[in-house]
Amino acid sequence: MTLMINDVQKQFGKHHAVDGVSLEVEKGRMLGMLGANGAGKTTTFRMILGLLDPTQGSVLWEGRPLSYKRTHLVGYLPEERGLYPKLTVKEQLIYLMRLKGMKKPDIVEVMRQWLEKFQVPEYENQKIEELSKGNQQKIQFIAAVLHDPELLILDEPFSGLDPVNTDMLREAVLELQEKGTTIVFSSHQMRNVEELCEDLIMLKRGKAVLQGNLKEIKRSYDMKNVSLRADYNLDFLHSVQGVLNLEKTKDGATVKVENEHVAENLFYTIAQEGFVRKFEIEEPSLHDIFIDKAGGDEDE
């Protein structure tokens, strides 16, 4: 079971919201989709789900487009939450899962398992409007996964969650992947993408500017970080050719350099000034790569 996106474009008037994106996500894999606001992430999700038709190209799940008849195969957590505030949690989930073809006794049984997992079993008969935003988000997530979808689309699933609930949701996502669910999600929180995803695609103005295996991308990326500590002031490193940025830390500095060759020259430069207590070359963080590739000029 594979998600295939082939040269997809979506045009609104003269504006290309998505412009020639192609990707493949195999069964049980997790792909992170990154991009600033207006990059085309949500539009891509809506085309995957069949809510929008591509202007060009195709989106296929198991070789066919998703349609209403196949809605039970997919779960979707939208960025804009869509729960009915006057319904209780139980009423809400029964209504949504009946639309997926589930029977009421099965819905209630699985719902209670999820409420226990998220440590909120007492909310079963509470109205949505009575819950905090974080707990509403838990219920929205349960609504996306209660029917055990093969493909799960999560649009900013961790937005607004505190650290405890973020960890709880992250564990749930990993458990679903271990069961074989194929997952595509977007997030502005780079730590979650680094910890969860094997693969990523980064969009800018509707185009893919970076995609592939996350570990390979970080390993091959020219820009590097150097963590160092010395017994003297390191401010002079600002003027070294190839140094992009220098940030002082409690016991030294982190220097961002263009590539490993610059890092090598940097070592010899500081070694001439005195004793170097620490010099460690690190791969760039996903945050660094995101700022370099996609930051700075996206439209809302």
C-alpha cells in the first residue's frame, strides 16, 4: 500500500498553490511535510484526501484516487479543528464514526480505549465546549484514528499542546506506525519531525525544495555546526571566512559554518590562539536546514 503523488499542481486563478510536487510514501512509513505558512502543505493534504481536485497530476492510494466510498481507509486531523461544541465526546465520536461505517458498540468500545490511553476517561459524557483546547485536540485526534485508518493525515497535530500532552500524542502516533499505518504530517515544531520521521519533504511557494530520507539529508548537507570551548574570547571568529553565525553558550560557543572544510580551517585558526578544550562537528539541526531552505519569504 503506497501513497503516490505524481507531478501535482493546484492553481487558483493565476496563483500556483502547489507546483509540480511528486512523492512516494510506502506502507508503514512516516513522512514530515514542512514549509512556512502559504507553502502549500494544507492544499496538498486536501488533494490527497480528494477534497480538492489537482489542476494537473494525480494522487493515488493503492493505485486509485481516494473518494467518499473509500473514506474509511483514511484518517484526517485538520489544522482548523472541527468538533461540534454542544455534543458530548461520546455523541461526537459516535456520529463521526457512523459516517465511517462503524457500528455503535464497536465505536464505544474503541473510544473508551483511546480515552483511557489519553488519561481522560471521565470526559466521555462531557460537552466539547466544556473541555480545554488541549483536551479538545485529543478528542479531534481520536476522531481521526478511532476507525483504524490505513492512511493518516495530520495537519499540525502538536499545535497548542503542552509538553506532557505532546509526548502522549507522539507516543500514540508511533504506536499507530508500528501497527502499519502510513502517516503524513506537518508541523512547525522541528523536534517532533526529527524524532518521528524517516522521510521529509519541504515546500516553498508550492515547490519541493528538499525531500528524501531525513538522516541522509542531514548527513549530506554542507552546512555544519561546530561546538567548541576554549580558554579565551572567541568573538574574533565572526571574521573567519565561511563562518555564518556564532552564538555564545554558557561554557563556549556554537559556530555555524558553510561546510566541513571551513570547520577544519576553523580548528587550526583557534588552535593557534591557545588551548582548545572542545571541538566537535555536528550535523545541522532540522531547524537550521528549514531556515536555510524555506524561511524568510513565504506569504500567509
